Amino acid sequence: MRKRTLLLATALTSGLLTALPVTAATAAPATGPRADFNGDGYGDVAFAAPYAKVDGLGMAGYVAVVYGGADGLDPVRRTVVSQNTAGVPGAAEAEDTFGDALAVADLNGDGYTDLAVGSSGEDVGTDEDGGSVTVLWGSASGLKNGTTVKDPAVSGHDNWGRLLTAGDFDGDGKADLAVGTGSSHVYAVRGPFTTTGTTGAAQKISTPETAYLVDAMDAGDTNKDGRSDLVLTYRVRLDSDESGSWSKGVAYLGSPSGPDTSVPRPLNGGTSIALGDIDGDGYDEIALGNVFTRDDDHSGSLGGRVVVIRGSEGGPVNGDAPMAELTQDSEGVPGADEANDGFGGAVSIGDADGDGYGDLAIGVVFEDVGTIEDTGATILMNGSASGVSRTGARTVTQDTAGVPGSAEAIDYFGSDVLLADVTKDGHADFTVTAGFEDEGIGAITTLRGSAGGPVTEGARTFGPGSLGQTRSYGAFGTGLTG
């Protein structure tokens, strides 16, 4: 059971940003939210149900936005989009998995945040699982209409849109989009993007060594030069008989020509990524979560690990001295390091208490609560001038007083996490996905940020029924971003 569920959660959390976070996109600007689809000044949250039925078609998938406001996220204020929505390219088809990757940025420069949506299972003509990427455009009334982002190498890969993140990699003031595929290649597509489908040139980016899969991807500014840096994790085979693998990571610094692949910065591997400023010095840190066990990957650990790499004038500082290397046996981390807990299945960085330091949220997707197996948990660790603080950490589960719902087996609470301010009060609010709530239907829980961190007063939980959708298997909440 644990091996099967580990692979399921990895599929749900790997590369779905996130980060970035991580799950997924540059760090939040100094003024205003990172995701504001309707331009009202309140942060919004986007997520998907990529395995949901649409008009009876299994795993066709849809995406949703819940708009922020002074009272937090309220599913009454929402937009739900599938490929059967008017103005959206294509048509909902079985196993398209529309929404299996998301990224946010103002891609056409009109002042409204846009949502890039991956549909890696999309058949393109006779190309089975060729994949597609659609930009849904922000407006004063929220998301509406969409445009396809052209695949620059249709015959070179499948699963175009399996991973997405956005940033300004060349520093020209126009948002760019990085797109992952089912291979070891990523493409950085330059902005600006237009509603007619034109974009800038696409840069092909390969991993430093031959990989068989890119696991996760996110972007942020680790050296404070005004350009986004691109961070990837990927897997390589250990030997020719493919009996094992090794998860590794790399950062490519932004440059006037886009991500600079001439000097790759080696990093730890992992399955989730988030970037944000934890120590308040203006340089983004890189948090790398790794749920792999030794049985799954030779870079793995017992119950999961999170490594935090410090940003600096020269970029990410890795080597022998990461800012933090965390397991549930580390000082100040609640719980215990137990086999297959999935610590690090999701990570996010945001300032929940408004003290100027980014806090670190960690999903522990297979954590048992008491005797309840795989119900899932989240851990929040405070930021400080010295980095990740080892004091004041807290655990939030569906068994925590004031959190709606109840801890149930195989809920996977913490399968995705997001720290983002949706109330415009200067405190990042805490949003958590339980990807397999009610046997795979999925649910989202949101807690308000405050001077003391996230609080349960006024906490809300909602699922597809709250958005007018059918309550059925769909992994509702996947790809949480905002």
C-alpha cells in the first residue's frame, strides 16, 4: 500500500507549482499579489482537478480560480474552466488531464495575471499524448477565453505542458514561460504572449547529464539581478540495466538571452520546489522537497527530506553548506522521521506572520495521525535572519482543533501547499490540498494568516461540490498556485 500511494502522490505533487511555487513562477512582487486575475488587488488562488470527468469524459480535467477578498477565499467567487468552456481552444476529451500543470504571470502585459494550463495527455492530431499548453487570460471579470502556446518541437517529444513555471528569465520586463515535456528537455518560451498566439523565440534547455525525466520546475531570483533563475530536478539512471536512479537538481541563472545553460549550478534532487526569501536579505532561497525513499531512488531517505539552498549575489549557495537540511528528526521539526511519510511532498515559501521573513510550509503527505494511516499533515517553519528557524514550528492536520473536516485514511492532506496573501493584509494565508479526500475526490482547506501565523478561526474547506462540479474522482486541488 505505501509504495503504491507514494507513487500516486509523487505524480500529484511533482512539478506542479508550487512551488512554486513552487507550485509554481517568480517570487511575489514587493507590492501587490503575484496572482490577481481580476485586478482587484486581492490575491487569487488557482488549482485543478486534472483527473475529473467533464461531460462524462474521464480524466478530461478542469481548472478553477477562487478569488481572494477581505474575508479570504470564498468558493462563491470563482471561475471554472474546461476545454468545453466557450472561448477555450480544443475540446474536453478522455485522458487529456487538462490542468496537470499550472503557472501564473501577466503574460501579455495588460495588468491582469494570466493562467498557463498544461494538458499533457492531449492528443494533437495523430500524435497521441502530444500535449498542449493553453493561456487563460485575466480580465476585470476574471479569467476568460484562451490561446494555445505553440509547441516548438512537436516531433521531438510528447507530453508538452507536463511542467510549467513562469518568470522573466531575460530581464526585459516581459514574462516568459518555461514548459516541460515527457523527456529531459525544457523549453523557455520568451514573452510577450498575445491573444492571437504569437510569442517570442523558444530556447531548448537540456539537463547537465542525460536524464530520463524532469521531476519538478520553478523559478525565482536567487542573485537579486532582476532576472528569474530556472530551477529543475531530474532523474538519471545509475547503470545500463536501469536497476536504479538518482535524483539531482540544477539552477540556471537568468541572463539577457534567457536561462544561462553554460554554467549550470548543481543542486540536490527532489520532487517539489519552491523559491522565496526566507532570511529577508532580498535573495530567494530554494527549497527542495524529496519524498523518494531508498527503494525508489538512491538519493532518497527514510521518510522524506527538505533541503534549503541559500541565495546570494553569486546565485544559489549549495555545496557542503545548505541553509538547512531537514527531516522529521531534525532539531525543531515536529514529528519523527518514519518510513514513507512523504515529508517534502510539497513545499511553499511565504510570509504568514508579516515579520519580513519567508516562512516554509512543508507537506507530509503520508503522515499517520494516531492510528489513521496516510491521512497527511503539514508543517510550518518560521523564517528568520539566519534562515529557517528551529523554534516555533507547528503542525496542522485535519485533526487540529478548528480545522474543518476530520482526519481519515488516505486523505493525503498536504499533497499541495501554498502560502500566498489573498486578503491584502500583508500576511500570507495558508491553503492546503487533500488530494485524495473522500477516495480521490479531493478538497482544499484555507487558513488566514496573522501576526502569529496561520489561524484556524474562520478556516474553510471546500470541494468540487462547492464550485458546482460533480463530486467524483478527480484529485481536486492539484497544482495549487497563486
